[in-house]
Amino acid sequence: MERFAGNVALVTGAGSGIGRATALRLANEGARVALADINEASLADTREALPPGCDAITVVTDVSDSASCSAAVDACIERFGQLDILCNIAGIALCQHLTDISDEQWQRVMDINLNGVFFMCRAAIPQLVASKGCIINMSSSAGLEGQVYNSAYCASKAGVLMFTKSLAIEFSKQEVRVNAVCPGMVKTPLTDNFSMPENADMQLMGKLFP
């Protein structure tokens, strides 16, 4: 269980859910980890859950902000001197009637779910080229097919898929692997707080929860 020994991983969304589980798995398999999340208290909880002796740092990071993403990568390099694995897990959901989605809500979903992946990848790619490392981006089954009342989320996750495919081609000669994962519904704090919009058509809900 030491397949990541000698590797350094930076995980966004590491404060909870899939991000925390990813960070713990990497650490338990030997990686040194940089934990990034906007929630400082949740980061501290994840840090406490790491295996004894794990070399780790926490970095409060707003993935919707380009400078914050660059700072997270810089902090990782300053501490560990390298970066081998970037896991872009941070994300939010929005389930709403199209006509009720505000400009601010739409932009927030795009800023976190899509722009955040772009900002992190752009900041990290020089280090990953040097280490011949890899990127794992969190997309979703919602990025593969439409889901009722989920237009903003679906659009953001489909964007992550195409962005991932583009990078995989662009950096193939530099031996940087770029992949996306597309899970369905997973029980996390994100889905625990999930709610349907008012007056949802239950006949259509099967398209969201088949």
C-alpha cells in the first residue's frame, strides 16, 4: 500500500466528501499531501484524520480565484519541492428551474466547478511537466447526459470533461496524464444538503434519479 511513496499530491476540496476521501487514500498509500479547501476548520479535520507521520500541509484556497490557486501550488512547491499529482475535487451543486437561476448562481457554479479546474491546472502544469505527473479532474455523470433542473451543474461538468480531453492531448508528449472521473450520486455533505426546486415535476425527476 505504498504505491504513492515519493509522490506529492495536491487535492482541492480536501475538507470534506470525495476530496477528503481522496486525500486520505493518497496519504495512506504513501503520498505527501497538500490539502486545499476554502473551509479552514474542515481542512484541520482532514489533517487530523491523516495517518500518523504523514507529511502534509493545509492551504486555505478559493478555487474561484486565480491568485488563490496559484498560491496553493506555490505553497506546495515551497514545502515539498515538487508536485506529482493534482486532484481537482472542489465543487458545488445547484438544482433549480432554469428561469429561477440568477446570474450570480450561474456564475458561482462556473467559477468553482469549471474555472477552478482551469486555474489549478494552469498553475500546476509546469510542475507536472517537470515531474511527468498527472491530473485527475472531478466531472460527473451529469457531464455525460442532461439532468432535469441541473442545467448549470451539467454545463460545468461537461466543460470539465472537454477541458480534460484537450489537456490530455496537449500534454501527451510531455508525459503528463490527464483524466476525469464521472461518479453518479455519492453520499457526501454536498448531497446531504441537496434539495429539489419548488414545484418540481416528479415525472421528470427520474431523469435526475433514475
